[in-house]
Amino acid sequence: MSGHRPRKTTAAARKQNAASAAQRGSTAAIPTAILAGTFAALASVFAKLTLDARTVEFLQTACNAVLAPTTPYCTSFFIAKEGETSPVVVAVRSACFALIFICNAAMWTLFTKALNRSKSSATVTVINSAANFCITAVLGYVLFSEPLALQWWFGASLIVVGSVLVSSDEANASTKKKNE
């Protein structure tokens, strides 16, 4: 096969290949931005678990869900002597504190990848913010029984709609520049 030479591609074929690769990268930016928003929401959940007084109750509920609800082990495991904190609670809070940084690092890594894959940074920012808002709201409701008032959803929707408008304006401006 020493005589085999690869076919040279024309400039038009190279341009078409580059355009299709850019399009694939642009569509890959959306799931990456959603995942980045998910990690941002998880970081806020771990921050709340690190500092919230209800963490012990949350741990007892989780322990009772895994073990039998009547097991005294779950109750005694998280309760320390008067004025002390249980070593298990300290370990869980420390793990949650570390997970804040891990989730933030993952979020920034994925957000940067999404920015590199997308044609518009505003689109990635809008998707990331919308995912972060919605996932934070759902996790807060499910894990911490936080109310989801209609006013909160209205305000979050206004923020997302405003971001979409800014994003579309940026896309229109870049299209006009290309056409000129």
C-alpha cells in the first residue's frame, strides 16, 4: 500500500465539512449547558445541606428509608451527647462542603465546553440559567419542602424570557455583520 495516496479534498468540501462539524458542535452545546446548570443546582443543594439545621432530620429520614423505620439505630446514630455534634453529621457536612466545590468545578468545566461548542455565548448562558432555576426549584421542593409559589415561577420566567431576548438580539447582530 505504499503507492496509496489519500485523495485531496476541494476547498468547497473542506468548507462543507467544517460547517457540518460546527453544526454538530452547536447542537452538542445544549445538553452540555443543561448539565452545567444541573451541577450548579446540585452545588446549592450541597451548600444548604452543609449549613442547614434540618440536615440531621434529612439524614434520619434517609436512614429510615434505607433501614427499617422502627430501627433505633437510625435515631442513635445521628444524636450525640448534649452540646456535641455527632461524628456522622460532621462527616456528612464535610462531604457536602467538598461536593460544593466538586459540583462548581464540574459546572464551570461543562459551561466552558458548551461555550466552545456554541456559536452564541448568550444561548448557552440562557440554557444554563434556565436549567439552574428549574432544577433548583424542583430539588428545593422535593428535598427541603420549600414552597414553589406562582410568583417565584413568574419571576424566573421573566428572567429567562429576558435572557432569550438578549440572546436573540445577539444572534441577529452577528447575522447582520456576516451579511455585510
